[in-house]
Amino acid sequence: MTTAEKFVPGLEGVIAAETAISFLDTEQEKIIIKGRNLIELSQTKDYLDVVHLLIEGQLPSHTEKAILEAALKENYDVPSTVIEVLKLLPKQTHPMDGQRTGISVLAGFDNQIDDRSLEANKNRAYQLMGQLPNITVNSFRILNGQDEMVPNKDLSYSANFLYMITGKVPTELEAAIFDRSLLLYSEHEMPNSTFTARVIASTQSDIYGALTGAVASLKGNLHGGANEAVMYMLKEASSVEEFEKVIYKRLEQKEKIMGFGHRVYMKKTDPRALIMKESLKQLCEIDGDTSLLEMCEAGEKILEKEKGLYPNLDYYAAPVYYKLGIPIPLYTPIFFSARTVGLCAHVIEQHDHNRLFRPRVNYIGESY
């Protein structure tokens, strides 16, 4: 077999790593996380259960979960220098770049940054998870000329995150729905950002560098940003009829409809989307306004009929976040914050079973 015959654009379908972390079983429509079905977990467990599963390899006992949450709360605060650096960023800085900068600055405060041991990396994972809501929210607030939000340690992890975003203590239902979204975003096998993190980690670079690269990857609109794009598209209409016109116009102009299709799922429904759709229904029942749900369902029918495409998680996460009062530019940074635990799990696995990524190319330049 020649080099050219081995070339697969975008590495589609190419096996890049062996992992015990997660697997997308598209035939069975399951997302396997450490041997568990993520969709089933979303019905009975919460985000911190999955955090413990991803980092420790098993679901936590009641005591272990309490210890985990206490450890995260100990890391809610970030060094004042991080906040000062964020204040120096140009006001037109993208929220993802603010988030990326904050993570990068944290590296300078790790006195044992060259320790790649399992225990050290686990501790960093929990530290980063504790600090990410603070960095995510306050980088956005600072860039928008708003005062810094202080974490509320009396609230649960997810409730505090949502509180910092909206400035109000969420109801039990709001906190539960937001927590469910974090759980569904927590890990998803080998998307571009995870691959980026593993490639960086394979050089024996530290976890901060790996996550910094992953943020940069997720910033690209072919990977992240779909949830934001979906919400902006929904806001172009105020009724089902208007939204149908928006969809058909985009189809006529051969524009990509964000929130539909997936490189792995292809002609299958993203099972996570169904969970978020139910969450949207719950929120609509509370405020009595079903317009966003009806518009989303109309768009879903059109794309299935015209293109054979089905919604992914971002399609329904967008209106859920909007209903929760979350600013649209924060949708993708929240996605990254939720995915941090999955990324850390992959970096830890890469460091423990490392092989430097060094692929070859199919040369198509001038002859020599």
C-alpha cells in the first residue's frame, strides 16, 4: 500500500489512540463513559458523579462525592494575578481567548508543573475544574466592563456556576437542568479539541498547555460555537412560520445549518439532543412560552425531510441556555468548562501510556 492510499482527509475514521475513557457506539446510539452509558447516567446521576467516574474510574459513594465537591470548592478562587491579567486584555477579545489566557496564566502558579505523576495530574484536574467557572465567567464579565463575580460556596458546583453567570440563585429545576447540560458535554471520545490536547500532552507538555490548545481548537466554528450560532439563528424569527423561512432560505443559499449533523453520528440522532429537548420542554412549561420549542421542532422536521440530518446536542442546548438567562457569547466557554474533566482524563491517560504523535504526509508538491 502506498502512502497516498493511506491518506484520509481530516483523519475521518482513522484510529488515533487506544482509550479506556469513552466510545461513541453509533450503531447502538450509546455514549460509553468508563463502561457506563452516558444517557442512562444523565437520568439518575449528576455532573460530579461523572467527574468522579472520569478521573477516578468509578462512580462515587455518598462520602466520596462530598469529598470531591469540597475539593472543588477549595479551588473556586483564582490568584489575583489572573484577574489582573484578564483586565489587561483588549475589550474586543473573544470570550474563548479570555478563557484560554486565564488557563495559561494558572500554569505559572504550579510549583510542581513538571510532575506528570497520576496523583499530581488528578489534583490538577480538580483544581482546574474548581477554577474554570471563575475564569470563564469573570473573563467574560471583565471584557464587558462588569464587576467581578465572587463564587458562592453555599451552593452546589453547578448551581454556583449558574449563579455566577446570571447573578441570581437558580431554582432547583434550573440548577438541575444546567447540571445535566454539563454532564452531557463532559466527554465525547475524540473530537478535535480532545485530539489536540492529547497531541500536546504526548510531547510531555503539562496539562495547562494541553487545555490551552484545546480551547483554541474549540474556538473554531467547525468544532465549537454551534450552540451560539443556533441561538442567533433562532433569534432571527419570532414564530414558527418565520423560522421555517429562515431555514429554507439558508438551504436555498447552500449555507450550513448549525446544530445539525455530526462527523461521527452522520445519519443518526445525537442521543444527548433528546435529553436537552426534554429539558427545554420543562423550562417552557414553567414560563408558559413554548415558542422556542415549537421553532426548534419545526426546524428539526425540515432538516430531516430535506437533508436527512438530525439535531445534535448544541441544537437544543442553545434555547435551554437562553431560557436560563445565559448570555449567548458564554455558550461555548461553558461547553469547554464542562468538557474540562474529559480533557483532563485524556491528558492523564496520555501521560500514563504515552507515545509521541508524529504522523507523516502525502507529498503533492513539485517533483525533486
